[in-house]
Amino acid sequence: MKIVQQPISGNHESAMFFDGVVATGEKDGKKYTLKTWQTGELNYNGKDYSEGQIRQLGQMGILDDTDIDEEETVDIYVDRFLAITEEGQEVDDEIQENVFNDFEEAIEAFENFLNNK
């Protein structure tokens, strides 16, 4: 497994702070990707933000996991998740089994998925 996108800090583990491919790996000769799923849209201070813009707010120290979890300073319109995919498609029909809210949880699940035959 190759991790290609790290959390901004220990307080930025939410999937909302990632954009695109987070990790890649192979299993049984097939390539798999852990990447963001759904757009991720929120409102902060009266302005709408999506995708990479949310990561930028995290990099500037404006938002962190507490803001996302408690939703007191932000309104989340579309939640964002990390999903295990094969060639851009979800691995199983039961997508809930392969969708995760935060980085550590997703990395652990991806590693387990790749190592289990």
C-alpha cells in the first residue's frame, strides 16, 4: 500500500479534509484505490466551500475535525467519505462496508482489505 495523501495534522482526520486519491494498492493482480467519495460541501461564515477548498480551510487552520464533528461553526450540505474502489467503482454492492469517515479508520480497513484474500 502506498499512502499518497496525509492528514494536514492530527486534528484533520475527517474525510472532508481530503481531496482525491489517498492511497493505492494491489490485491490478486488488481489495482485498488482509497479515495474521496462524494463532493463534500459545507457552509462556513456564510460562504459555501467544496472539495479542495475545504482542505485549504484546514491548511490555514480555520477548520478542523471538531468543526466537522460538532457542526456548530459549519453547516454540512454533502458529507464526504473515503471509499475503497477498483478502477473507479466501489468494491462491493454494499457500499457501506467500504466507506469510512476518517483517515485512520480508512487506512486500517484498506490495509486489511489488501492483505485478506
